[in-house]
Amino acid sequence: MPRTTRRRNIAPPREDVLAAVMATVAERGLDGLTMAGLGREVGMSSGHLLYYFRTKDELLLQTLEWSEARLGAERRALLARPGTARERLDAYIALYVPDGHRDPHWTLWLEVWNRSQDADDDARARQAAIEDAWHRDLVELLADGIACGELRAVGTDRAATRLRALMDGFSVHVTVGIPGTGRERVLEQMCRYVEDALLPVQASGATDITPAS
């Protein structure tokens, strides 16, 4: 007697689900992201998605962590390139600043930040880990620039905190589409800030920041 084939609901790889979340945010924004719609996209029921991710908050945070892991690899690669400290700092800033209005990674970041008001300690620690990775790399970059005389002797931790706070503020404006704060305008502003706050007083003629390739 032939064996009856039983249909099995096999979940797709976790990375496929997270990539589908990011693609949906890019195409339709967060309003277009529903568990039912995502389930149809990856061939799972919304119930199965909740079984694997528990809540939508957890799904969004895992997607952010996945996206940040990819950005982290890109960041480490560009910081390891040969070149001046200023060139690597420009590349860091260009990678940090959103590509434009409704940038999917930054849109996701803003949503996770908003939801973190009620997040548990584990979720907050995971968000802090993302922030800390960017901060550590920037502190190290500034220290390298100071050691070789390309950057002004400043407190690296404090300078990195201020630089990232400035980028965060500008990046929110770019992401939500506030008029007059597009990516190129922000990169120009950041270029001026680096010249004023971080370059040695005698340095001049620095080039504008250009997007990292």
C-alpha cells in the first residue's frame, strides 16, 4: 500500500523572514507590515510567526539586529581600509546617515526606539549592544586619528558621544522627511562639524563627505 504523503508546514529560514520584514518596510513602510501579510509573504500563518517570534516587538528587534549585523560587517570593512583617519571618519558618517526619506533601516530603528518605552530589560540590553558597537568603533577611529596627528587631541569618548548625538538628530530629520534636511545637506553639515570640532586648527581645505561605496 503506498505511503500517504503528509503535508508539513516547514518554517522558512529565520533570515528569510527577517529579510522579508525589511523588504516590506522598504516597499510599504511600517503601516504595511502586518503579521498576516508577512505570513503570506513567507508561506507561514501569523500564528506560526508568533510561535517563533512571540510578539511583533520581538520580530522588529530581531530584524533590526539582523540588519545591524550586516551594517556592522560593512562598517568594520570600511574602517579597515587603507587611507587617512579623515577619510575613514567620512566613510563612517556616510554609512551612519540614512540614504533618504523613509530609509528602511532607520524607519525600523525609530519604531524600535518608540516601542522601547515599555521594553523589558533584555530588549533594552540588546538595543544598547547595537549602540555600543557603533560607539566603540568611533572611539577607536578617533583615537587612531589623534595618535597619528590627523585629529585634534580631544576626549574620544565624549567626542564620539557628541558626534553620534548630532548624527542621530540629523538622521531622524532625514528619515521623517523634514524639509531642508536631506542626506546631502546633512553630510555637508557633518563635514563642517568635523572641520570645526575635530581637525587640528591649522588644517584646512578638507573635502566634503561623500557616501561610502
